[in-house]
Amino acid sequence: MNFFNKITAIALFSLTAFLSCSDDKLADINIDPNRPANVPTPTLILSAEKQIMDNIRNLDFSLNGAMLFAQYYSQNIYTDQSRYDVPRNYSDRYWADGFKALNNLNEIIKLNTNPATKGFASAGTVAGTNANQIAVCRVLKAFTFHSLSDVFGDIPYQSYAGKDPSFEALQQNPDNYTPKYASQEKIYTDLLQELDQAADTLWKYSTANTFGVSDVIYKGNNEHWARFANSLRLRLATRIRTKLPALSQQHFTDALAQGVFTSNLHTAAFKYSIAAPNEAPLFRATVTANRKDFAVSHILINSLKGELGPFTTVDPRLPVYALPNKNNQYIGQPYGLPLEAAGINEPTDISLPGALVNAADFSEVLQEYAEVAFLISEYQNWSDSEYKKGVVASLTRWGIAEPAAQTYANNLPAATKERVLTQKYFALYTQGLEAWSEIRRTGFPLFLVKPNDVVWTRVTPAGTSVYTFKPIFGNGIPKRLYYPVKEQSVNKTNYQQALASQGDDVITTALWWNK
């Protein structure tokens, strides 16, 4: 697949719209693909951030993939993807658009390193210094590469500082259409180093501003970017703890000492606009497209009601995460029904995603403080204080008043592995990929549907029908997605080498960190 083109004619978004509009309205502009040096780097960062979030939350990958694999949502018309019949082309867009965003980020880095363009790149008071622009892009590249690797495993990879010969992605002049695949172990090792170095730079210039309001995520706040870099190190270090314990320990302790998220003010999120065509992905997939075939699953609804799992009280997030049905009740769609039972429940019979979740101007999260608190709790052998902090942080981020959130957290049973990871699962709602990754890593929550579990006992005057969960493929939650179809023809040799190293290109092949 040719994902190493120079910046193509893609939709970009104007800086002036952010400066003049209180609701962060976005406006499309066109870029001449033959003159990338004339593109201001604030415009490129705005484009890249939106590409990253659009991609990780797109319909095929998120709604038809990760959100179903995490069992937050359940299909109520077609149930194939709920039962893990994932079309091979579903991952094509996720791969291609991920690399498009990476190309934009890499273009900013090149503009800031090339002696002929670095002055232009840092000109004025908006963009910031060359070093800070590069550091922010390294953080976003790390997030994007890790998001791609957590879906596929070994992938083409490129590093700012790493010199491994297998790092061949994003190569231009001449374009490399057949890059090698780097191993996930090498990718994770280098990502931690990239984040470490970027954080060092951003902390050094913590009071500076980079990209200004063109940076939708942090409005150019260097300190927040530094905390994000270190918080991502906590995530990645935890992911590889069983594989590379010494490296994991090194990065976790160093990141924690230097500074990570300590409140919801630090959460990394991209806020969308109420103006078309820049609404949030879920809004576009449901409201704009007028689709009601994704409902909140009975797994999430019942666990939030205290009827399933380790908690027995109603969670305050229930009316935020889901809408009541026509009878003002919270009823989840049974997960993974056979096709003959899929359409029995009308959309008004069950709970659809909540109004806040489905808002046009929803803020999609890259990483939040609650996750960091739960990571620290795990690192500290299931610390109760960090566990409670994570719960309060999640509730207040979703609009629950601080006193009510604190009361709920104080009344929870003491921290254990199951309780911490279950609350983390609740907190990661809407962040399908990270929730799916944590399920693969930990095996929690324990109450997720497994093959042959009863998912619905339907009682009618005609009798009782019992429906069990029968995956179409595999024997449980997918462990990865298929490589794009084009890789098998365009980059066949390296594709085959990746399979020889990692395993067959099927959804049951575990990733390196999960083996």
C-alpha cells in the first residue's frame, strides 16, 4: 500500500476559525501537495490531530470493531461483527489513515529540521520553536504508532532518533513503497525512548506555547504535552511489564518522578465542532447517517446497575453513558445474538448511547487522568487511594458533581485487582481500542461474554427462548485485526516475513505483548 506519499490534497482546517469562534469551528482549506514547505506547521498539526481522532474512532474500526470487542456496544440489527466475523477490508482505512496522519506529523518534523525551512517553520509567535514543535509531534507519532501496533502487531515503523535498519516507514525521496515491518518488541522499546526524550524537551520549556490554538488538544500548553508524554510511558510500560520487566520498571518510575497527569485538567482530548462536516465520529455515524443499530450492551448496562460484576450499587455514570428506553428504563441490547434474534428489540426498547456521548461536539479522549490513576494503583500492588482517585476522576469528567463522586468512591469496596480493572473498564468507555487492549492484556472484566454463555432468556406468551453466544470466528475476543489486503500484493515479501515472525494473519494470533 502506498501510504508514503508526500502530503496529499486532504481536508485541512483554518487557524483563523479557532481564533474567532468560541465553539472551535473548523473550516476546510486545500493544500498544494507540490509545495509542502509553504504550509504553516500550525495548519499541519491541526490536520494531523483531527486525522488521528477521526481514524481511531471511525465507523468500521471503532463502532464495528473495538467498541464491540470491548462489549460496550451491541449490534441490534446485524450481529456479525459482535460475533467476530470481521471483514478483512475493515482494517484497510485504519491502516491507511493512520499513516496519513503520521506523514503530516513527519512533515512538520522535516520542516523544523531542514536548514532551508526551519526558519519558516518557527516564524512568528504562534508555531513555537523548532525543538518544541518536534517534541509535540514525537508524542503524537508515538500515540499513533502504538495505536496501530496494538491492532496489527508488527508494522512498518519510523523513529526520530532510533537507527534500527528495520525502521523504514515514512521514507521519501525516493519513496519506499515496500518498507520492512519492525517487530512489536522493537517498536515498544523505541516508543518509550521517543516519549522519554520528547518529555525532557517539553519539561525544559514547560512555560512555552507550541502551535497555539491550532493545537486542539492542549492549546499549545507545553507542560500538558510533557505530562501526556510521560502518562503514555506509564501505559506502554505497563503493557510490556511481563515481557520486559526491567525496561518497564525504568520508564514507569522515571515518568512518574518527572510528572504525569494529576487531574482532569491534564487529560488529552480532541473536542469536535457542532458545525458540519466536523462533528464527532459517533454523531456522524448515528445522527447524521440516521443509524440506530448500535445500542449499549446488556453487559455494560447490567454491570453499571450493580447486577453484574463486583459492584452492587448503581453507578452514577449510567444515565450519562446510556439513554433510557421508551419505558424510562435502562435496558441493554443482549450482546452477540444470532441473526434471527437480532432485530427483535426495536431501538425504542433498548438503551442507545447517551446524549453527551453522542454529541456533535464530543471531546474524544486520547488518554485521561483516571487511566493514569488506575495504572499507578496497579503499579503499587492495587493501591486503594489511587483506585479511589481514578473513580472520582472518571465520574467528575463525565459531569458527576465532586461531592457525589467522592461519596460513591468512598463507599466502594476496597481495591483488588478485579475491582480496579473493572473500574478502569468503566472509565475507558468510548475509548474502544484501549479498552480492548486492556481486556487482551489482563483478562478483565471477568463478566464479559464468552462462548456458550447465555446472553438472553426471552419469555413470551408463546414460550421461552434461550440465546447463547456463538462466535462465527475464533473462540473469544479477537486478539488482533487482519493486515490490509493491499499489503499482500504491494508489500508481499515483508508481509510474509511479518507472518513468519508473528504468526498467521488471523484474529486469533496474539500480539507479542500478549503472548
